[in-house]
Amino acid sequence: MVSDTEHSRKPAGARGGLPPALTDRIGFLLGRAHLAHLEIAAPLLGKLGLAGKEMGALAILVSEGPASQQQLSQRQGIDRTTMVAVVDALEHEGLVERRRDPTDRRAYSLHPTAKGRRALSRANEAAERAEDQFLAPLSPPERTQLKAFLRRLLS
């Protein structure tokens, strides 16, 4: 049984309740959940001078190694135009640098800088706080299960 205090811990994006006609629509629920999470995470990352997509790009480059802009766009699942803006912002802040690809002199690969690695560390802490706040209505096993279900849907 869900207690009254658990009902009161709704994320900001849930204000106003859910329209009954859409409460069984997965697209609507995922979209609203995403927006509710962004309301929490964006300000925390913004204090660090990062947007979510910039953090994602840094995370991929740090964990997987250098990549071309096209590879990074594919790995992150965002369009090329958006990726250009993401990389330009990261480069402008000195968080990544473009280097000639040794296997293809016409191409560049993106490399995280030391400053970028430090920024990612702080961003990971902020993202963890946002996630804890957003998922507060769920128990630890429910959080684990939710993530497992989403990974399965996306694999």
C-alpha cells in the first residue's frame, strides 16, 4: 500500500496530475517522466555550465575513448546538427579537443581534456543527486527494476 507521504513526493513535472485519457499510453508517460527529470537535472547541470547532451557526450568520450563527431552522434542517439552544437560548446569551454585522426587525415577525433574529465566527475555527482530526487517515490529495488526494464526495451 502506498502511503500519503509517498503520494506527496511527485516530481515537479507531475504537477496538475496526469490526464486520465493518457495514463495508459507509454509514449506519454515516458515523455512526461523525461520532462519531470529534466526539471530537476537541468538546473543542477546548468550550475556546472553543462547541458545534459554535453554531459552525455563527455561521458561517452571518457568511458569509450576518442570518437568522431559522427560516431558520437550515433552512440548518443542525437542528430548531426545538434551534435555540432554540443561539440562546439564543449570545445569552446575547453572540455574536448579535436585532433586529426591518425588513420584518416581528413577526419578529426574528439578527445576529452583533463578539464573535461573533472567537469564530468562533478556532473556525475549532480546527475546522481537529480536521479535520487526524481526517483524518491521508488524503493531501491524498484529503481533497479525500472532501469532494467528500460535497458531491455532499448536493447
